[in-house]
Amino acid sequence: MPNPLTKRLLRWAEGLRFPRLALITIALFVADLLIPDFIPFVDEILLGLASLLLANLRRRPRLPQGG
């Protein structure tokens, strides 16, 4: 059963664009390295944020250039 807090946080993060999502993911990862287990379920949150980050890296379709 998924944690309701993690589920709510990841649903909020789905709406973020790439730069902000990357900064949040990196900051959370570094904080977890410096202070282990300071946030409950941080591993699940990081995995979800990394999944969202990779999903945002997909190539966007290019618009045809008129000439």
C-alpha cells in the first residue's frame, strides 16, 4: 500500500517543469547524503522524483519550419 504522503508529494511534483524538478531532486538527494533518514520515506520520494525527471527528458516533437 503506497504511503499517502509520498503519493500526494509525487502528484504535486508531476506539475513541475524540468529545471525546478531537477533542483528539488538534487537538493533532496544531497540532504539525504548529509543527514541520513531525516525525512521518512525519502528513498521512495527520490525514486518517484527521479522517474518524473526522466519522463521529462523525453524529446519533444519538433515543429516543422516553414520557409
